[in-house]
Amino acid sequence: TWTVGRLLTWTTDYLRERGADSPRLDAEVLLAEARGCQRIELYTAFDQAATDDVRAAFRELVRRRAEGTPVAYLVGRREFYSLSFRVTPDVLIPRPETELLVVTLLDLIKAPSGQKPSQTTRSEGPKVRALDVGTGSGCIPVAALKHAPQLEFVAVDKSKAALEVAAKNAAAHKVDGRVTFLESDLLSAVPPGAFDFVVSNPPYVTTAEMAELPRDIRDHEPHLALEGGAKGTDVIARLIPQAAERLKPGGHLLMEVSPMIDAEVRGLISAEPRLELQPTIKDLSGHARVIHARRV
């Protein structure tokens, strides 16, 4: 009898043999999807037999996962900053590393005068205007808006399909009234003006690195959101002066980067006279992750 427990054991081994990084987790998420239940519910159902319909749905999901399709695309969602986000192959799958960008933004909003974030509150204050460049699923603005009531966002993306996904996520989390989505190649459609923050998780994977990415990323996620050219800085080099033009004096530019291009990006910012470079923020592993600059 194909019980829940037996299905998970067999599928974990099957996906491991096919190179999955987290085969047990993948198996659990996909079986929960096939059963229409929460993943935690599987733990009290190990001895329950799976129906034919569940097995058929699970078999198809496992087949596609074994071929390399990311789990997030198979189930249509991914958790980011403790929120569930709709994802499709039109958008980059949100990653834990990007949460540091949201944390940094929220800390700077809470401590505008050099106070430690712990000394401030989340009470509503003066409006703060932020601009997200290459918003994808909208995970950065939506997560930030849920935690900063004074925040308003303009979120841009070159992909119309991505903007549709982002708009659905904003509506699902009830922040759609505080974010405007705009189709734009970087900031070409955004007038120069008064933003307190420009944030971005831009494409920063080098062309050489693209060929070495795991196949579930290389073959399924949008290259437009990943590839940054030979040095990984093609898009970033264009974004820096455009961001400077749209920040208020004293405003902040925050960009997620790969640790490998931290020095290169810092050099680009140092060459922009309207921006003053700040210390790079490191992730929990001690790797350079978020570039920070202030508008002079």
C-alpha cells in the first residue's frame, strides 16, 4: 500500500538520485500540494493510504521536479519574509538572501536620525517614498509595506508579465493601495524626483557563472532577472546614475549584490559624485550582500 510515509521515503531517494538539493523537503511540499493540505499535516498522516487521484497528481509533480522544474513554480508560491508570494516562471523565485535588503530598508526607516532601530517604534510617521527597480514578484515592496505603515512604493519592471504577478501579490497582502506598479526599463519611465529610497535586487550573475548555475535556475528562471553581463555589473552600472537622479539629498540607494562583485560595484558608486558610499552590509555568513550609498 502506498501510504504517505512510503511515498515520501521513495520520492526522497528518487529526487536525491536526480540531484535535488533538498529532496525530502521537495517531496513533502509536493505531496502536500497533491493532497491539498499543509505540509505539517503530513506528519500525522504517515500511515494513511494515498488515493489514486493524489498519487496521480503527485506523480506528475515529481516527474516535473526530477526534470528540473523548481518546486516554487510547481506549487505556484514561495515564502519570503514570513509571507506567501505567488510565483510563476515570469519572475525570479524570492530567496532568503534578499530578506536582508528588506531588513536594511526597514532599519533605516525606523532610525532616520542615527537612532538604533530598537529605540524606535513602528508607529506611523512622515510618509517615506521608495522605489523598487526590477520588482519581479513584488516581494521587496510588499514585505516592507507590511512592516512600515508610513511607507509608499513605486515598483518598476521591464516585464509586463512580472508586474501582473507583483500586483496580485500586493492585493493578496492588502498593500495595493500604497504601491504603484510601472512598466519601465530601469528608471526610464520614472521622472527625476523625490524618493527617500531606491532599492533593487538587480541582475548580477556573470555570463560565465550563468553556464554553471544549477539547471533548475539556469533552465527555468528568467535570465532577464539574473544575468548581469561579463562582469555582472552591466545593469548595475546603468542603474547607479539613474538612482542618484531620483533620490532626495540624504536619500539611500540599497542594492543586493554577489560578494564576488562587491568591490567592482563599490568602485562604480565611488565614481558617481552625487552618491556617498557607505559600508557594505554583510549577511549572516559574513559575505558582502547589500551595497549602501547616500545621496549627497
